[in-house]
Amino acid sequence: MESLLDHPIQVFEGVNVVNDEKCIIKVLKPVKKKKIKREIKILQNLAGGPNVVALLDVVRDPASKIPSLITEYVDNVDFKVLYPRFTDYDVRFYMFELLKALDFCHSRGIMHRDVKPHNVMIDHEQRKLRLIDWGLAEFYHPKVEYNVRVASRYFKGPELLVDFQEYDYSLDMWSYGCMFASMIFRKEPFFHGHDNYDQLVKIAKVLGTDELYAYIDKYGIRLDPQYDELLGRYPRKPWARFITSENQRYISNEAIDFLDKLLRYDHQERLTAREAQAHHYFEPVRNPVSGTSADGESEDSGASSA
């Protein structure tokens, strides 16, 4: 049994008695009816989409009337154990698989709003990835103001941290970029803020404060006065600063270029999921050369840096 962090929800592993296959039972507990309906509707809209967890059934406890979602089972390995084992090719392969799910949900007018490793199930044996937990997902409509209290702190886009409510699908691409950065630099999480204010400070220490102010000026955003004391001035930090002997096997010019096009303050500048799939970083995945395999590039990572 696993209790999800911020929600009064419990998740269990179950067995479908009809076909004896494993499944996942997500008991929704007393959550608002509207929210439950939204999650079900979103999963139904995404049915059959690439790498989106499949909704098998919705059942209700006859006595309590509490609904549960029955979804497909993925033999997941915890990301903290799995990711360090990845080869360079594995990172490219799975990040491409995740883009397929994001591109599909965005094409259906849906923002996931909680992209993070905990919500990406990977069965490494089967090389199968599924994007799960659509409880925070929402239908996107232009010019609509959305709640900024979404996503998990380490994966929150700058737009959420500065209370910019007219965000869109590009929020998911920031979260995706944070996942990618933590994978290639072997730094989990990549932006490690202690609270939401500190989270923006951690981002500014990498992307620079001049660039942050240019972004908020462009959109007429007023920063919370609390940032006056917290922010200071930081130059932009080159991505090369994060390369170590521990992570260099994941680093290439195309990996850095790809990351740079994702982790942008300005959401309009980030690659879309469709554009990201076309990036040359994924060339080995789109056109695999014979002999390139899951362990095609697993050279020894070398001695740890001092």
C-alpha cells in the first residue's frame, strides 16, 4: 500500500479476477466530486494514447460510495534505483517515450501539471513507460487563469512561482526539463528549493537574475515583495559547470542544447513536446543504428570528482 503525498488517496496493487492480471487500485477518498469527474474524463479522453496509463474501470464501494480508479499495472522500479543504472541511450529512449505521452495529451487539449519521476512508471525489463496520476491534470483554454498551486515544488515552472496564472502546456515542458537535467547531471532534484520562494532563488542561481527580470517585465508580472530580500543578483551559470566525471557519459553537445531549449523562464520560448521529439538529441532513438542497444553506451563513469 502506498499513500500519495499531498492527497487523501491510497493506491493498492490488485488482481483482476476475470483474467488474473495485476492492476492498480486508486481509492479516491473524500475528494471533490468535480475533481473526480475531471480525472475520469481526462483518462477517458486519453484512452489508447501512447504511454498514457490505461484506465480499466471505475468502481464504487457499495457502502461508502467512495470511487476507485482501476488502472493498468506497470512493474515499476523506483527511479532513485533505476536512473543511476541508465546508459546514455536509455536516457534518450525513455525521455523520448515520455514526450510521446506529453505530445498526445497536449494535442488533446490537456495539461498534466504534475510531471515528475514519481509519476513516470518504467518497466525496464519490458522497456515500457507510462505517465500516471492525472489528478492535477486540466483542460487548457487560452486566456484562462489557472491555479498556480499545482505540480511538485522541485518541478514547478517559474510561472507558478511568480503567480502567473495564464500558463499553458509549456508548464509540463519545464517539469520535463527538470527531470532531464537531473538525469544527465545525476543531481536529484536539479533545483532543490526548501520552499516555493527558495525554489525560484535556486532557479535564478542557474538561469540568472537579469533573465528573470526580463521575463517578469515582458509579462507585466509583479514579484512578491518577499523576493526583494531573497533574490540578490546572480549571473547565468553555464551548463558546463554541472559536468563531472560522474555524469560525463550522459553529456553531449546535443544534450546540452536540448536542455537549454527546455529550461527557459519564458514559457513561450520552451520547446513544445512535438518540437522536442524532432530535436537531434533523439536521432539515435528515431533511427537506431544496428548494434545500438539498451547498454550500447554504458562505459564506466570514471572516478568520482573530488
